[in-house]
Amino acid sequence: MHDSGLDKENVPALHAQARHEMQIDCTNLQRNVKKFTDRPGD
């Protein structure tokens, strides 16, 4: 399987997008954890 030069040029952009989405996931995760820890004990 060989890839075109176009794919190689797209790699940095894909990595940046993946990193951005991971950061969003982490932020959402932290928000959810905070929601649970901020709850008063049952």
C-alpha cells in the first residue's frame, strides 16, 4: 500500500485536529468529574 504526497501533507493537520478533540474530551471529562465531586454527599 502506497500513499500519495497529498496524504503526507495532511498528516500534521490531522494530528492537530486529533489533539484538539482529545483536549475537548479531557475538558468534558474534568467537568463531569467536578460535577460528581461537587455534589453534596447522599
